[in-house]
Amino acid sequence: MTVQLLKLATARASASSRAQQLAFDSAIAITVVDRAAFQVLATSLPEPTRHWLAAMNFTGAPDSFALVPAADGRLGQVFAGVAHAAHPFALSALPLALPPGNYRLADDGLTLSPEQAALSWELGAYQFDLYKARKRAPAELLLPPCPAAQRGLALATAIAATRDLVNTPAEHMGPEELARAAQMVALQHGAKFKQIVGDDLLKQNFPAIHAVGRASTRAPRLIEITWGKAGAPLLSLVGKGVCFDTGGLNIKGGDGMRQMKKDMGGAANALGLAALIMAFKLPVRLQVLIPAVENSIAGNAYRPGDVIATRKGLHIEIGNTDAEGRVVLSDALAYASEGQPELIIDLATLTGAARVALGAQLPALFSKHFDTARDLVDLGMKLDDPLWHLPLWAPYQVNIESSIGDIVNTGRTPLGGAITAALFLEYFVPENQDWLHIDLFAWNDAPRPGRPVGGEAQTIRTLLAYLEQRFSSESD
């Protein structure tokens, strides 16, 4: 952790708390401003400081900072510009840019909540270092302990763990390794874990998951985590866990296959959200389902033109083996629906069409209820964890009708591809079942403060806030 929560000295302080107080007092102060706040504050600054900041061309612009020397030439103070005080990445430009050492937030300037300070600092310090040593140690931020700071650290920890899962190459993050990661999450929170592996999927009626994953030397599986008290409302999270996607017999080109280690990004995000739900003890019974497969090529691979069975009893004609995610999700969604949960949320790196429509930063949201979708979009904008509503446009169902099966896994046209994929999934969710489908990228394709290129947690802060509002009010 690069955020240290210090128990500061009181009148009856122990030696350790006095030492922590000394460390806090000697830490370099960071004055946080936006453009407007800096214009006001600048008039009251000492003249040498004002001239120095002018020479550094510091104006309080977001993600900018200026180092101000003390009289002895050492670093005396930092001014940091932010977009606004509630931004989740307010301080993220600092940990890997400031000189190593201890820092604290100054009393002047804008006031950041302990949650935003802890979250943004930790995310700014994130580096994926499994294979390559860190270039440098991040600077450390000292904060007094409080529940809000602890919450910020918990959010950052879940986001970092999600990123790590997505960033890990498929060689070390296959279906078995993903299951181990899920089991670790379950153990950390006292949840139950089980998995159905290989040919047992056929015996227990998960034929679609088996069909997609059977060509790999690494056995497909359905991972399940359950947690919570009996009698609480049931919440089911379903995450697409395609640990690598060659495209199958409809093989991808080299460029299309290059980042397919991230095709389990939905599963990673589901695990990150589940960890937060359990850590914050939401009043729900939680079920997490991850169909974990590798879409490989071998003599027993499923083929274009095949018709495969599903748990629900519907038969899927395979138009393209590269549309495998919706196939494995069909069994998981059908299984989740059998428990009649109050809400099902599936997260999946499902379609390139969603990326063409919305780009890398905006996951596509599908919901049966427009008011829920609007609430989630508004909440995502407020939290800077956005998603955008696309419709479950029923007239497009004609594009996934099959002449020899109940449904085909590819549309007749590439137009509206994210919508037809969502409509495909809707076949496996009962009409009266509340359900959210999120088609996300799980990847940063360009660096921003606190968001380096690579795996990303998308929508889990927004979904957590929505679930806290929804289920806390129902338990009151």
C-alpha cells in the first residue's frame, strides 16, 4: 500500500502514535486546487511562492503539479491541480511522478474526502509487476485512519486485483488458474466455492460451456461462489471467462488475437465486484458464476454450422465460432435464472460492435427497464465510472433466427452487433427476470493518470453504489 493510515498522537499518546505524528508533521504538504481555487489562493501566497508557480506555469490545470522549494533548497511544498475534488483520479498523477518520500494533504486549497484521496493515490501507484520490476517506488501518502479512507483502499485493492487478472497472460491465467483466483476471493470472505470441470459439465447439463471449451488441453469449467445469509435477496453475477480466444475454427487474424488474454475481463470484473460486495457486507445472498474456457483449435473443436444444445433446452446454430462468449454465457444465465434471483448482472467482453459504437471507455449497458438504465447512466457519470445505455431492440431478433435451430449465434448483418448479442442472451433469461447486461472492454488502450495501458475494472464502482442503494433500502 502506498497510502498509510496513521493513528495520530493524542494527549495520552503511545510512543508509536507519537512517532506517527512526527512522521505526519514532517511529510511534505500537498495543496490541492482546481483552476478557480488556485486563482483565489494565489493572492494570499508569499510573493516568492507566487512568482515560482508563475515561472512553472502552474495554473491548477487537472493532473498538473508544481514542486516548490523550501528556503534550504529542499522540496518544501507541492501544488497539485485537479478537475474537481470528488474526482476518483484526483491525485493519480502524483505517486509515480513526485520524488519518493512521505506526503500529506495540506489544510489550504480544496478538501478531498479521505475516500477519494486514498482511492486516487493507490490507483496512481498501480503497476503490473509480475514479470517486470517496477521502475521506481511510488511516493507515499499519509492519511489519518477513518472508515472513508478504508473504503477508498478497499475499492483500489479490488480494482488492482481486477487489473492483475486481466493483465496476466493466458499461459498463467487459464481456466484452472482463474478458478484458483476465484477460490482465493471466496476464502478471503468466508464464501463457498465449487466448480464443475471437463466432461462433468455434460453430466450436469452445461453442454454449451463444454462445446466451446472442449478443444483446449485445459479443461473448461463452471466456477461458482456463494455467500450471504439465508433469506436475503439473491443477487447473481455472471462473468464471461474466456481465458484466451483464438476465434476457434473461424480463427482470428494476428492483430485480433493479440490481446485475447483479456477476453476473461468480464469474469475479472465480476470477481472484483463480488469482493467488494462481500467486504462491505451488502445484505444479499450472492452467487457468482464464471464459465471459464479457452476457445482453441483442435480436431474436436466445435464447428461453424454445428447445432449445439444448451442447459435451457434451446439449440444454438453456430454461425461463427468466434462468437463464443454468448454461447458459454447461455448456460450460465440459464442456471442463474433457475434460482429466481432478484437481479442478474452479467459482465462480458462480448462484442467489437460495442467498441465501434462507444469506444474503449464506455461499456454498453442493456436493461429491460429504462428507468434502471437511466439511473445507472446518471450514477456512472457522477462517479466517473461511466456506462451507456443501448436498447434491447426487439425488431432485431429477426437477425438471429435460425432455420435449423432455435437461434443462431451470429447476426445476418454486422449492423447493431452489440444489440443482437444482447438479444441472444435475453433468450436465456426469463421474461419476468430483472437482468442487466454489460458489454465492456476491460482494457485501457491509452494511458491516463491512474489508468495505465492494460487491464481495467469498468463499472464496478457504479454497480456497487447502485447495489448499495437498491438493497440497503430494501432491507430497511
